[in-house]
Amino acid sequence: MRTYEVLFILSPQVPEEEATTLITEFRGVAEKSGAVLKGEEPWGRRRLAYPIEKFNDGHYHLFVFESDGSLAELDRRMRISDRVLRHMIVRTDLDHKRADKLARKNPKKERVRPLPASLTTPQASAPASVSAAPEAEPQTAAPADAENA
């Protein structure tokens, strides 16, 4: 099964009743072609990034379909509708397949940090009754060129 995301922007002049009928019509066209609706999100009225047909706002709506065929009829209907400012149909199952393949190829490895050297070496001078962490002594490394100078 292929997964498609269908995002479209309706004109802000479309009344609410007409917008719901358009959304229902688009959903019906996709389901007649064999698609199964998996998710639907009305994003509401939002500002456009740039003016489209002299409009600065639009009603956004997102569908998520699963289908064996294509959504060519839905694409055609959205293209000829003058109420739809923009639409985009994207096949997303390939992205999920790639992500699963990469996850199987490079599984997350458990990262274990090594203990500091002061905690791994036993200290003979420390009293046995004290179980607090030993004080860390600053270690200064002499540069390699210091011996040659």
C-alpha cells in the first residue's frame, strides 16, 4: 500500500458550508478510486507565505490516504476547481521505507561511558570506612616539546 498526503488551500472567500461540501467531495473522489482515508486534519485559516491570486489567507486542509493506485482523478479535480488556490499530493511511504532501512542498517548502539581512572584503580591510602568519592586531582600533561627544549 502506498501512503499519500494531500494538502490543499481553499480560497478565503469560500463560505463554510461550501468548504465542507468541497472537502467531502474530494474525500469521496479519492475513496472511489480505492484509497482509504487514514487521517484528516483541518488546519484552519492561515496566512500564506506569498499572495496567491491577490489573497493573503487561505483555508488549509490535510488528508492522509493509503492506496494501491494513484490519486490522478483527485489531482485533476483539484486542478480544475477555482476554489482551490494550491494543492499538493505527496507519496510518503518511500520516506518511511528509507527511514526503516537506515534504522535497521545503523541501530542505535548503547553508549557506555568509561569510568574515570581515579575510580577504577584501588586506593590503598584511603580508609576503609569512608565510602565517599575520592577527591579528583588535576592532572597536568607536559607538552611533548618540553623534553626536547
